[in-house]
Amino acid sequence: MPGQTIDEIETRIAGSPNLSDENREALLQLLKVLRTEVTDLSATSVEDARNITAQAEAATRPEQNEDVVQNAIDSLSSAVEKFEGSNPRLTQTVTDICSILSRMGI
């Protein structure tokens, strides 16, 4: 599934007339790294990623009291820190992609 999603993103980036050559090349290079990192995720890291998703969902549920929301946010922060520590290259690659997109106003 992630590989297919990355394929779709690469196709869109490669064919986008709105990207400068510099941004297109940078994004395509980062997507190559992302593909390798996602492919190499260990089962533990996949479970950590699922935990992050679950904590994010818990933190954003409507109609919760403040203590429940704060506990969910604390758990989410802890899960993200653990994932970042286990997957520094993946984390940096995603950060770099987000930075390029942010500079483009996306």
C-alpha cells in the first residue's frame, strides 16, 4: 500500500507543470529515500506508527473533557518521540518533504 501511494505521488510530481525543476528533482529524490525507509520499517516500527495514529485519533475526538484530551496528547507526544528515535532517517525525510511543500505554499 505505501509503495503504491508513493508511486502515485511520484507520477503527479513528475507531471506537474507547476513545479520548478529544482523542487521537482528534490521531491523525487526524497520520495526515493522515503520508499526505501518505508520498505525497511520493522514490525515494531509499524506497530509504533499504528500507535501514533490511534493516539492522534483519541486526541481529536469531539466532546471530551480537558483531562482526557491532555492525556491523549501526552501519549501521542510520547509515541511520536519513540518513533522518531527508532526511525531518524524516515522522520528527517518526511520533515524535508514537508519543508519543500511548505515553502511552495502547500
